[in-house]
Amino acid sequence: MIEFLEAENTTAYRLFHGVCEGLPGTTVDRYGDVILIQTFREELLTQQELVDVSCLFPEETRILYNPRGGHARRQAKAGELNFGDFSDRSTETVFQEVGLNFEFSCLPFSDPSLFLDFRFARRWIQNNASDLSVLNTFAYTCGCGVAAAVGGARKVVNLDHGSRCLELGAKNAALNNVSMQNVQSDFYPAMRQYAGLGVKGLRAARRGVKYPSLNPETFDLIILDPPTLTKSKWGAVDIVNDYSALAKPALLSLSENGRLLATNHTSQVSMDEWVDVISRCAKKCGRPIKKVESISQQECSDNDFPSFDDRPPLKVAVFTV
């Protein structure tokens, strides 16, 4: 696998996938010259364990330990969590993925700046975005937007509510000498405006919550990669119980024969159930699905996120309207 990735000019990948290797809740990822160790359960690694791990890598490698979850936050607040050099985030690092350049960033107890399990989808986007207008929703640090721009998209818009995420996205664009438009907004007011549905009737708008003014617009490719569950002043993102609330404005914002690359990250919903939800939503809003194409990490030569039961929680499909 690593030989394949190196030939593709990729220096970021998962080295240890705990759920399939006997240690659930522990992952080890490479991001260029940084090795990122994360633990998601109560057991934290000790200083000696981190020293032992660091001996497995070249001396110039920087080992970063990022314990996750409320227990880690509580220990840090109490002054009980101090891993010295293994918590140093001062050095900026640029790594490569499929020949693209990205800046590595990882705040304490937070997600790293690029999700490696989505590499196969970014590769698909890069290979299929030529001459398209692309809208990248829940853009995070704009990895999919960069992939589209490098792939020859004629227009790329990244939509995310986080200013820091979009700032990192702008850096990633500069690292690859591409231009993109970034829109800082919650998903719902932005997408309802693009879809021509309006915003004034939403409760948040009636309460005076500010939002950017956008004109109705259609796109050839829309990327819909929402988190599992989150809430904002504009409403909830719930991919288990209400995916259609996300799919509807996205489907209405597609051009004729446009494509929606959508994701679902939870094991609570099967691929067939999820595809059926989007298909019924599309029919109801007058944008019936012409074609559905499933794409999967499990089918790739660089599968560093294997599934122990052949039912990976991350599901990705491309819907053509």
C-alpha cells in the first residue's frame, strides 16, 4: 500500500487502525513528517509509552499525541495532562496527498486538518471536476475544493461556518496555486438561498440572526459531507433522522445532469436505507435521480481504513439528477 501511495505522491495515511488491529479507540496517522497518535477512550498513553513509540520512527519525525474525549479535557484542565514534546504543535508542516499540498494543523483535543479516510473521494473529485462549477459544503479546510480546483473546475465555492477552517482552506489553495471562493455561513441559510427557497421564514432569521446574502445559483457538482449530529441557531444537522433536510436544498441547487456527491458517516443507517432517503427526497422535490454510483475506500489499492465486517460506517455515493 505504501509503495502505491508514494508513487502517487501521497505522504499522509493511516499507519494503525485500532478498531481492526486489536486496540479499538487508538489510531496512528502520518502527516508528512508528523506522526499523529490519537486515543478516543479512557486509557491515555503514558510518557514512557510515547517514548517507546517514537523509537519506531526516524529521529527527525515529530510525534504528536492528541488524546480525545471529555476525560482528556478534564485532566488537562486539572493540570494532570502534560506530555511535553509530544504535545508540541508549534512547527507547521506541509504534506502531500495525490500530488496536492496541504498544511497540517491539529489543535488539542480536536480533529486534524484533513480527514484521511476521505482521500478516495477527493481523488474522485479531482478526476471528475474538469470544467465544472463545484460547491463544497461543510467544507472544513477545503480539501475537496482544492481537489476540484486542481482537477480543472472552472469555479469552486467552499461553504463552512468556521472562519479558522476557511483560513486554512485559503492557505491550502495558495499551496496549490489555485483560486477558490470561500463563503462563511451556516449550511441552511446559504443553501436555501442558492436553492431559491428563501430564508426569512426560518426561526433564526425571524430572531435577527445575521447571514450572508446570496443569489440563487446552480452548480454542476455539489459535495455534501455533513457531520453526524450538530446543532446551530439555524437548526440541527442529523444524518440519521433527517438527512432529507440537507439533501433537499442541495438537490435543488444542482444544474441539469448535475451530480451530488453525498456522504453518511454512521453505522446506524445502511447504504440502501440512506440511498432510498435521498432518492425519495429527490423525487418529492422534482429532481428525480437518474443514476446512483457508490464509491468506496474498500475498493481502492490504498485502503488504510479496512472494515472488520465489510460494512464501513463511511458511505459515499454520487447522485445524478
